[in-house]
Amino acid sequence: MNLDLWVAIGMLGQGMFSMRFIYQWIYSERVKRSVIPEVFWYFSLAGGVILLAYAIRQRDPVFILGQGAGLLIYLRNIWMIWREKRGAAPHAGSAGVAPQ
């Protein structure tokens, strides 16, 4: 692929990554408290995957490591959300966390 296409891919990834913060800000303003909605993690995952592809193409080991580590965190959060939706989450009180 040519360089212009890879710059476009990098910009797309950065745009997806930025959308998570914009969405979180708008959502928090609407509910009048700071929250991280579920879609934040999907934008994070999408942007992270695209930026990781860009970083691999650029052969940037620092960027590759950073995006790769981030993907693990995004996937973990998505998995916890899915687990909670299925009702398989441990009881909040058992982990020392007060129920909400």
C-alpha cells in the first residue's frame, strides 16, 4: 500500500480513538456526572486495532507496545461488561465493593 493510504489509516484510527473521549464527555454532561459508557470501550478497541496496524506498518516498536498493551485493557473491560450483562459477575459485596 502507498504511504498516503497508511496516513489515512492512521488518521482513521486516531479519529476513532478521539471519539471515545468526545462521546464520554457528551454522555457525562447529559447525566451530570463523570461516567464511562460502554461505547467508550468499543471506540477504544476499534481505534487501538487500527492504530496498531498503522504502528506495525511504520515499524515503530514504542507505538506497537503502547497500542498492544492498551488493547488488552480494552478487551478486559469489554469482557467484564459482557459478563455483568449475562449475570455472571461476582457479587459486589464479595469483592469488597459496595453495591450501587
